[in-house]
Amino acid sequence: MSGKYNITLLPGDGIGPEIMAVTVEILKVIGKKFEIEFNFQEAAIGGVAIDATGEPLPAETLKICQDSDAVLLAAIGGYKWDNLPRSQRPETGLLGLRAGLNLFANLRPATIFPQLVDASTLKREVVEGVDIMVVRELTGGIYFGQPKGIFATEKGVKRGVNTMAYTESEVDRIAKVGFETAKKRNSRLCSVDKANVLDVSQLWRDRVTLMAGEYPDVELSHLYVDNAAMQLVRAPKQFDTIVTGNLFGDILSDAAAMLTGSIGMLPSASLGAENPGVFEPVHGSAPDIAGQNKANPLAMVLSAAMMLRYGLNQEKAAAAIDSAVIQVLDKGDRTGDIMSEGMNLLGCREMGESLLKALENI
Ligand code: IPM
Ligand code: MG
């Protein structure tokens, strides 16, 4: 299956450049194997962009991303930029990228690799076989609602405000992604909200319930977010596909990630209706281990597989990356975050080399 694609690389901050370097080497080999021509272009986002231009998402970066076929993003942020005003924080660049590309649907799979069952902090019988897809709304809700800000009241006391708001159409488009995703999996969709307290959640629940009529083969359930958080750690295997709003999805996807042993294993895909998708690991920039060749590159590498699968429709190439990851895990190769007794402790680069070797036999 051949193809020719312009890929924007956003290595970002912290461990970002290290895990991106490994991933690009792998994509080069994949390109040769499957006759796919990747044209890589690098751009700045996050802290590195702030240092270079004063802005976390320079207009040029957004333009390069908009003009490409897919965007690979590693990680942004670090202590150095934590105290800047909000408009200049690395996180604001990431939110601007999501909004600028209209990436309203965020797919975050939390699948446990059998080889890593014992790396989870939860008991083997609880996590073995976990395979959850969190579909998180990404460009609305409390992250973007107006009014927002810190305002002075008449009494001279400051008041911080954010607004959790969803329109019917915003709920409908993410609910549709939820139902469609569930249909391709085990046909069970759990919608998570806080409809017992929040009006915005009541509207969410009403719209999702209405859409269920169009998907008679998908079994829909609803959970309040506090209960969902509890159920995720109590009995995670009850979940197949979860659809939820921006803030609840942010929180639940981190919890779901830990079921799998390490957040260092989890990829994600952010998709819109027309624009190129952004593919990035769920984990952050891990400034504490940056530049030490200790990072786990697997979430980034698996994000490249998601790019091939969901962004470029190159399923065979995506499957090759997935199976290279399984091979290295089978061999016992581990980075520090997923290390256990008797396994081979590798650095980030060495893990990349092991993946390249595995790809030779695929
Ligand atoms: C995530 C992150 C981001 C978010 C931050 C870095 C803005 O936590 O992708 O989950 O809150 O969405
Ligand atoms: Mg998060």
C-alpha cells in the first residue's frame, strides 16, 4: 500500500525530542517497507516555542500543521514555563492547536499488554484483559467555555471563573464518534456525565440518549463521573467504550492509563472532521528525566501507529508497529517505568534500536 504524506513533527519539551527521534527512525523503516513516502517537517510548540518566539503556538507552526497530512506531537511543558501568564504557557499552545485544527474527538485507548500485567499497581485479576477506549471531547466544555478569567468583584475580592458549556451539536458530534467507535469494538458505550448536579450534563445525557435510537446494536449506559472513577479502579473490565466531556475525559483517561501499568505506554489520536489529526502520547514531558535517555518511547511509537491507522489509513503499516512493540515486550525489553524483576532495562535509544530490529522480521 503506497502513499505520500507531509508529516509535521512537534517534538516540544522535556523528553519530547528523545522519544520523537526514536519514532522518526521507525517511521523511516516503515516507509521503506510499505512504500510510503514521509516528508517530515519540524516545528516549534510549547516551551521551546516560547523561548524562540515568546508564544507557545507561533502562527507559523499552526499553518504548517494545517497544511500537512498528519501531526505527530511528543510532549510540552516544564518547570521553567510554569509561572508565566496563562496566555504564554505551553499548555495554552496545545489547546490552541486542538482548537485551531478543530480536533473535537480524542481517542485514548487503555489496553493492557499481557506482558505488563504485573507493572500495574492494581491486582492482576483486576487488570488482566482490560481494553478500554476513552472518547474524550476535546474542543469544548469547561476548557473553552465563556466567560472565563479572574475578575475583581465590587468588594475588591478576586473571583475566578470558568464555564462548562456544550451546545446540542457539540454533544451530537462527539456522541456519534462514541457510538461509531463502540460499534467497531464490543458495542458497549458508557456515557459519563454529572447530570445529577450539572445542567450542561443533563443536556449531554439527553442528546446521547436520543442518538441511541440510531444505534440499536450498541448497548448504552450512563454513569456519573464520580462513580465512573470508582468503577474504573474497582472493576475496569466492565468498560468497553467511554464517551465523555473534556474535563471528565482528561481525568478519567489518566486513571484508565494507570490500569495498564504505565502512562508511558499509551498513545492517543485527536481527530476533527476535515483537518489533519494530531497523534500524541497521553503522558507529559517528564522534565525530571529529560535528556537522560530514560524515557519510554513506546507511547510515542504507538501514537505513530495510530497516525497510520486513523489518520492515513495505512492499516498494515500500523499493525507492523504494533507487533514490533509486542515483540520487544515479549523479549523482556523494558524502560525504567515498566521494569520488573528479570527483565532487560533499556534506555530510550536502546528501546528504539530493539524496535528497529524487531521490524526487520516483520
Ligand atoms: C492532556 C493534558 C492536557 C489537557 C494539558 C497538558 C493541557 O493533561 O492532554 O490530557 O488537560 O488536556
Ligand atoms: Mg491530561
